[in-house]
Amino acid sequence: MCLRNFLLAGLILSITGFAACRSGGEKRAPAIGEAFAGPASLALRKDIPLQSPVLASVPHGERLEILQRRRRFLKVRTAAGAEGWVEDHLLLSSGEIAALKEVERRARTLPTQGLASTYEMLNVHTEPNRLSPSFLQIQTGEKVDVLAHVVSPRTPPPRKPLLPPKPKQPKTVHKNPEQRYPLPPPPQAPPVPANWLELSKTPPEVAQQIAAAKAESPVPTDDWSLVRNAKGDSGWVLTRRLYMAIPDDVAQYAEGHRITSYFPLGDVRDGDQIKHIWLWTTIGSGDHSYDFDSYRVFTWSLRRHRYETGFIQRNVEGYFPVLLRPVEFSAAPKAHSPPAAATAYPGFSVCVEDAHGVRMRRSYAFITTVVRFAGQQPCEAPGGILQADGAPTPGPKPEDTVPANPSLFARWKTGLAAFARKLFRR
């Protein structure tokens, strides 16, 4: 009886151990790489087709193990052990995740160029490209800070593959056992012609056809804006999906141009109402490499009870950021009188190209309701706001500063050069 019970207990333990081995002892597929979820919520499907059921969803930035590749689809595994298929363009590499976090860190310190909102839900992308992952959404009516602007081609963004390419297998030469004698040597190659350089050039008529085809079908582009929400998250959105949240009684004077930035310069009390004095920048239709072609100051008229233009500059090529900061300004001295001491006034500065194509930051002092030019100096380096090394943007040299009150001849010369440049540009 004891022997029988002992054998029965051993049989039960064997069956239990076999079942445990089958259920939990299966070998997991080895990982061949790593990636990170790009979208706000990444769905892992049972198979490649979109009709396949979703097995799990992971949030943006979660680390995944790559298990298998089929064309542009990857099989991945989460930290919890869930496995499924996703498209490769929805995944980010460790370098791309690090770059995105670095841009977000630096974007927290960028000065805002005005608040913007949207009429419908808007996707925020990791790069200024439609095919880049959307990791955030702006809700209808939500306001975000506009920080920068860029025009990007509507083509897939260049990126390194998540998996290294497969090594090429050396070709194996199969010997023919029936061949007893070696083949004769191949004939000698013909000599290179004397005019091989001319023959290698593209014929002029063919070059003209290629240039005409490129001109007829240019690469389409999109206008993108770097935005920052109230939580400090930053990313890229299509500019045409945004509208600047400047009051309508000022926006009505845009004259068909798009407002790219706006700032309050001060307040005016008109009876029981408080009216802001506004500075804005605008740009015409089309995609441009610069951020604005006009800047303008609106003051509130106490006599007419409406906004009027107090200062305007047109036909410029301006670049962000537009900065609000105190500006030192001294009135031009009268004849036989000592120069007046500079006084700090509220003001602003804009970065525009001068007649020689050099970017200069022009400063303006805002004195009551009058805008006065207060000098200029070289702008920060283009693209220096988001430099890869994180180094601060070098400031201008003192000797490069232009005085606030140049001579009449200097102003006439600069104005004539700018007019000629604009005339020939047309």
C-alpha cells in the first residue's frame, strides 16, 4: 500500500512538473535590437495586417525589444512580455529619443513669439515632417506658445535604420567536375578613348530637359512651427493649422497677411477700458525661409477710439526671435551742446537682413507712443538657439554696434542700398 501511494505521488509530481515546463519554461525569442515607442499610444498587433487584433498598447518613449523584421514591419516585445507587430517609422532609436528630449529641454528657455490656438485637434510631431511620429495632441481651443518656424520638404525624414543591414554572404563558386581543361584567357579590354571626359559629360540638351523637369515638378514643402504647451512639452505642428490669439480688433488689419508673432508693448486707458499697444510681425502667402517680411506697432487713438499704425517696416527678411527688452536711447544733441545721457525705455528688437545680406538685430525704444530707432548689432548665429552642443550663442562684439543716431549721409547710403537690393530682387 505504501509503495502504491509512493508511485502515485511520483506520477502526480511528474505530470505537474511537465505542465509547468510547458507553460512557463518556453524559451523567449532573443532580441536583435532596441527601439522606443514614437506615438502617444503605440498599438501592437497580432500580425502585420491592420485588421489584426491589437494585443497591447504602450505609451510614448517606452523601451521595446526588436525580435523580427518583415519588410517595413518589426515584431517587438514590451517590458511586460507582450509581443506584436508595428511599422518601423513609428519607432524611435535611442539617439532620436535623446535628441527629442534635448530639443524639449532647450525649448523651455526659448522666448515665446505669441500664443496660438487651433480650431480642431492637432497632432504634435517629433520632427517637422508629416511621416514623423505624433507623440502629443493639442486639443481644440488649447493655447500654446509659438517658438520657432521652419519650411521642410514633404519627403520622408532621413534617419538611420533601427537594425544594422544583414552582412552580404560571399558568393560560392561551383566547379564543374566535367571541365578538365582551363578556359582560355579573356581578350584584352579595348583602350580608353582620348575624349573620354567629353563622352562622360551629360549632353546639353539632356541637361536642359532634366532642369526643366525639376522646375516643373518642385519638391512640395510644408510650413512648421515649434510649439510649447502649458506643461512644457514641445514639438512641431503644421503652421496652417494654427491661428495667433491676438484680439480681433487688431487682427482685422492683417490685410491678408499671416500673423507670425505678436507682443503687448504697453497699456492705454480710454475711459473704463484698458487697451494694449501691440507689436506684430506678418508674412505674405507662400513658403519662405524667413519668418516675417513686415513688422508693425499699433497704438490706441484716444481721439478716434481705435487702433492706428504708429510704426511700420515692410519688405524685410526677418528671423525669430523677436525680443522685448529695455533699450537705452539718447536724443540727438543740439549744436554746441554736450551729448545727452542715455535713458532706458521699454523696447523691442528684431533680426533682419541688411542691404548686404548680413543679419542685424535692430533695437527700438518705445517712448510713450513713439517708436525710435536705437541702434543695431549682429544677430545671433542662424540656428544658434537650438545648437547641438548646447553652447550659448556668442554675443556681438562692441565694435560691431551701430550708433543710434548715424549721420545723414550714412542713413542716405544705407537706404539707397536697401532700395536697390529690393528693386533688383523683384
